[in-house]
Amino acid sequence: MITVLAWATLLVCVTLTAIRIPSAVRGENRMMFVLFALISLDLLLSIEGPYMLFDGWLGNFNLCNLLLRFLLYGTFLLMGIKVARAFGSPGGERAIRGPIGLAVLGGTAVLTAAFFFSTDTSGSSVGLDALTWGPSLEVYAALGRFYPGYVAACLLPGMWRSVRNPGPVLLRAASATLFLGLGLLIVSQVFPLIPLSNTWLRPLINYSAALAAALGLGGIWLSKTVASRTRRAVT
């Protein structure tokens, strides 16, 4: 089930990336194309087959997992800025790209690398599931969840206003879907509380969050495109 969800989510993101190619070539909203491409790459590296292949090239000590963490940090930085601007949330944008937000990003990145290289990570394992877990690996995993959760927390108030305010149905539905994805990222902060017998919930929550976020972003872009074409038709 999880494997099917992972590949389905990747297919959705690759499709959305491909749809954005013509607009990107014309120079229209290229950041959205980059964002979908980054999400697709993040998902690709989180699936067992591609992960094992790439990590094998990198030495079989899960360096691919560290690379994935940094890619995710960059993805959420871009997504946070893009979404905050799109929904008129200057406070959210400042919290992400201002001094505090950049300090959070920099500190998280440095600590992530430090805990990774201070831990025995030999033996490729997607999700690091096959490794012997100890305090350093637990902290490393928590740091990987922290920055996406931080960005989600900065965006949720603006997204909630968009869901509640009157507006086009498509835009509100897309905003609600993105809100759901961001909310699941907040939920992921409590992964250590999930019993070992239910660890399958962790990838389910992660992939569901990615799918909801991608569909929400795609729906928001579609809503704005429809609104723009409607205005041109009226004028």
C-alpha cells in the first residue's frame, strides 16, 4: 500500500512538473516549475529502488538520506516563500525568509549534518529503518522533520484565512487541500510517540502530506489560471 501511494504521489508530481514546462519555457512563473521538480526529486529519492541505486553510487552509507534532507529544506524554503506571497501573508514570509527564518534553516542544516556524520550510518537503508537507532539518529530524524514543520506552522494561518474567506470554489478547495498537507507535517513532529507496531503510519502520513501539498499547489495554480483567462474573456 505504501509503495503504491509513494509511486502514485511521484506520478502526480511528475505530471504537474511536465504541465508547467511550456509556461516555464515562456518565462512564466518558473519558480512553480522548479518547486514541482524539486518535490518530484524528493519523492524519487524517498522510494526504495531509486534510493538504493543512488546511495550505492554514493558509497552505501546513506549519504543519499542526508542529500534528501537538504533537498527538502530547499523545497520548503521555496514553497514557503511562494505560498506566503501568493496568499498575502507578509508575516509568514518574514518568518521564513527573514533573519529568524534563515537562522532556523541554517542551524537546522548544520545540526543535521553534524548528527549524520557523528552516527554510524553504514549499510544503505531507505528511511534508515535497518540501522541501529540511538540518541544521535533520533535527533537527526527529528531535525529532518523540524524545518518542514516550521515552514508549515508559518503558512497555516494564511492558508486558513484563504479557506474561510469567500472566493472561488476551486481556490478554496485547493487551499484546503494544501492546508491538510501542511497540517500533516505538523502531525509528523510526534512520530516518536507512534508505537513500533504502527510505524507504517509514518510513511503514510509523509506521502499523504506530499500528495495533498502537490495537489493543493496545482489546484491553486489552476484556479489562478482560470481566473486570469476569465478576466481576459470579459475584457
